[in-house]
Amino acid sequence: MDDDSRRVLDPERDPAALKALTHPLRLRLLGLLRLRGPATASELADRTGESSASTSYHLRVLAKHAFVAEAEHRDGRERRWKAVHSVTSWSNAAVLAAPGSRGLLETSRQRQLEHLRETVERHEADIATGRLGREWHEPSGISDLMPRLTPESLSELLDTVNAKLAELTARDADDPRAEQVVTVVAALPLASAEPAEGRAGGRPVQDPATASGDGAAADVAAADVAADGERGADGARAEGGAPLPEAGPTAGSATVREPRSGDDR
């Protein structure tokens, strides 16, 4: 992804812009513009179930902070909006250290969870109706694993996944068989409630009640793209492909890290 398609927010330099993204509807509107392309406030109101007055107001707020801009009008009757960037990113460490910025992480992550639920429903419907061919049955799926890793190993894992995703995305860019694949990485360390010597000998620990893995890629965490795909919203990863659920991703779903990056929306 080139630098022009990504916006990196700094909580010290961009506090107002970060605050603007703490509203769930703004994240949803930004995600829809990234996924579905330019739209009017009325069109976005129809897709979200909100009033056009509400979507118009929140679009103006997003425009004030340069997340969206006016697009070419089809006619002179109503303003059309487009997303300025495919992905919005930030450093998690910087956001957590900045007063009043923590709400952005909470809002964007909740929106990501909602998008994942909507995507699962859409994916299952596409399988059931045959819109997705049988060649997609085996590689698709969700895994929840609980390995024990150091902070350095977790950073390496995420860097590796992101680099491989970028490589494969570029390779398949002109392949007519390619579809948009919602890939979500959740890497959330949990503090141990037991002494280090009581852990399972350094081996991955899985909750037998929830641990699962389906499909050929079950052991590979999905990538945090925007729409966004951030990340996108955000993300991101941000952009082409088959339409996703109407709710759209978060405002970008790719993360910039310092040296690792935060949630892309």
C-alpha cells in the first residue's frame, strides 16, 4: 500500500481528528465510503438506517478533519462524498499514553467486532446460495489460538502476516478469480493469573471450550486490513472487490506501529 492511501494519526498532533473517529456512526460512514465508493448523505442514510440529517452532519465532521472530501457530482442536487484515504492508522502505544484518546481504541475495536459478525453472516449466506464456489469452502474459516509469545515475537508475527498479505494481494491483483476477503487479526495478550512455572511448559495453550480452527488456513491469523482494508474501517484495508455487508469495516483497518502500529481503521 502506498503512502498516499494511508493516513497516520498522532495523538499529540491530531487530537481533534482522533476524537472525531470515536463516534461509531462516523467510523461506519467512513468504512462504507471506502468499500462502496462515493455516496450522498441520503444514500448513506438508507444503508445505515440513520436520518439524512444525521449522516450529513457526521460527514461534515469527517470532512473538517480531512477524512472525507467532496466527490464529483452526478448532478447538482446533492453533494457526494468520498474517502480521502484507504486506511487510517495510529500507534497503539501513543494513543494509550495520550489523555482522552483511549476511547478511539474502544470504539474502533467494537466496530471491528460488529463488522466481523456481519461478515460471518454474509459469508455463510454466500456459501448457502452458491454465490461463492466450492473452491472457497476449504480455505475460508476462523481460528482462535492461544500461543505464549513475547512482545518481540508478537510484533514479528504481525509484521510477517502483513508482509505476506501485501505480497499475495499484489500477486492476485489482476486475477479474475480473486474476491475480496475479509481478514481480521486479533492479537490480544492476556495477563496470566498463575505463576510462570505453572504455565503449560511454553506450549500454546487453548481453551478447550472455545479453541477451534476450520479450513486449510485455520492456523494462520487473518490480517488487520482496511479496509480498514484499516483496518482498516479502519478499516481500512480501507477497496474494490465484491460488496461487503452494508455496515462496512471500521474507518481503516490497518495499523501503523511504533515500531509497531495501532489499530487500523
